[in-house]
Amino acid sequence: MSSSETGHGGQAHGSVKEYVTGLILSIVLTIIPFYLVMSGVGSDTLTVVAIVVAAVAQVLVQMVFFLHMNGSSEQTWVTTSAIYTIFIVLFILIGSMWIFEHLNHNMLMGH
């Protein structure tokens, strides 16, 4: 039996093992940054880097284990739309941070 079975409408559904693995990885990737922030073990820079790395890993785990995204040719539109969505989110986040920085700089010119 393959790791993903075809269900109603040709949609792929994962096995219980895939869902449990994804759940465990998601919990671990949530606990690590939470522990670093609550305990104050590392420096601020280490904590921020750990949060960003865990967030990226969390997104990848969600996409692979729960959305069943892979490199197969049947999922070309799903992969394309995911890449487009990531690009738009990054564009909005980076643009917003750039605007905030320039607003902060321009509003505090006289101080």
C-alpha cells in the first residue's frame, strides 16, 4: 500500500502514520521556540533565528504532511499557487517593514 491513498474525487489522502508524524514534528517545532523564549536560555539573536528557522520548517511540515504537496506532475498548479502565495506574502511583509522603517526615520527627523 502506498503512503497516500486516492479518495473521493481523486484527491490524495495520507495514512495515519503520515498524520501522526506531521503532528509530532509540528509539536516539536512549536515547543523549541516556545522553550527558548520562555526560559531565556540563548541570546536574543539566537532566539529570533531559532523562531524563523522553526517557522519555515513548520510551514514545510504542514505542506508535506497535511497538504500532501510533493514534486509530482499532477500537482503542478498546487505547487505554482503555493510559490505565488509565498512570493506575495514575502512581498507584503518586506514592503511593510520597509515602509515602517522609512516612516519611523521620517517622523523622527527633528529629534
